[in-house]
Amino acid sequence: MLIIGIAGGTGCGKTTVVNQILNELPEGEVGVISQDSYYKDTTHLPFEEREKINFDHPRSIDFELLETHLKALRNNSPIYQPVYSFVKHNRTGDTILTHPRKVMIVEGILILTNPELRKIFDIKIFVHADTDERLIRRLKRDISERGRDLNEVLTRYKTTLKPMHDQFIEPMKEYADIIIPNNKYNTVAIDIVKTIINNRL
């Protein structure tokens, strides 16, 4: 099994890169795990407290569970991924049965901040995008998909997202094997990733 970590700031286009890789490989050989599924369980907190959590800090992620799940998959055991709700700021209680695949892609803004996870990844990719571009994408997504309003998103960006990006996410480029500039469709980088995957397989 090949485990690939794909990181980068919020709205940088990680999902686009993941989909480009999926399109280049045989169907059924690739599985995807999102870091967002592994936000810590906050059932013990009232909704008002959950709203205040800094979800862009590594502390918000249940890295131990993610690590356990990746090791189980590598040992050919299926896992039950948690399901997370951005509206309720909590896990829903549902799970998704996930089977091992030849290639497992793990994507998320903070996945390279954890040294144990970095050891598990066979290939580490960092997707880079212009700051303005990332903010625009984040605005569109949070308003249309997550029920936020404009002021809420902008306030969170200034007070949390940008400082956390500068402190935790941008420095993780240092650990990446490949940095993909994703301001436009980058076919060369995807071809390189595809070639590496095929060679490893």
C-alpha cells in the first residue's frame, strides 16, 4: 500500500489535485481520507463553546485516531471513518466503512504538522496557492456549503485562519517531497505524481 499525504492552506485546491490523481489511476485502486473527518469529538461541549474552537490549530485534530486507522489499513484491515458536521461543529455519530486500497490519499491542511503521520506517508505533497485566491475560494465555500455569512468568514480569516496558516501550515512545505503550484491546472505536476505512484505500485 502507498499512502500519500496532500496538505496546503485552506482553499488552495487540495480537492482538485486529489480528483486529478483519482482520474489518472484505475478505479477502485485509490481511497481518500479527509483530515476533516478526524476533528476531535466535542459532544461534551455546548454548541456556543464548539463555535469558538480554533479548528485551524493542530490541537483540534484527533491525530492518534487517524494514525491508528492508517496503520490498520496498511495491515489490510477496514476502518470506520468518523463523519463530521461543519454546521454542528461536531462528529455526527455516523461512520463510513473504508476498505484498504493500493493507494490511500490523506488530505488536509494540518496533516504534515504531525511527525508521526509524516513517517506514515510514502509521498508528501504540498499544494500552494496565492493568498487572495485561497480567501476567495474559502468565502465561496463557507457561505454556500457551510451556512456562514460574509462577516463571520472574514473575521475568522483575519483572527484565526491567516495566523494559523502562517504559524503551522506554510512552514510544512519544508517536509514536502513535491510542491504543486495550483493557481491553474497543473498537468505536469500531476503527471509526475502519477508516474511516481505507478513506479511504486
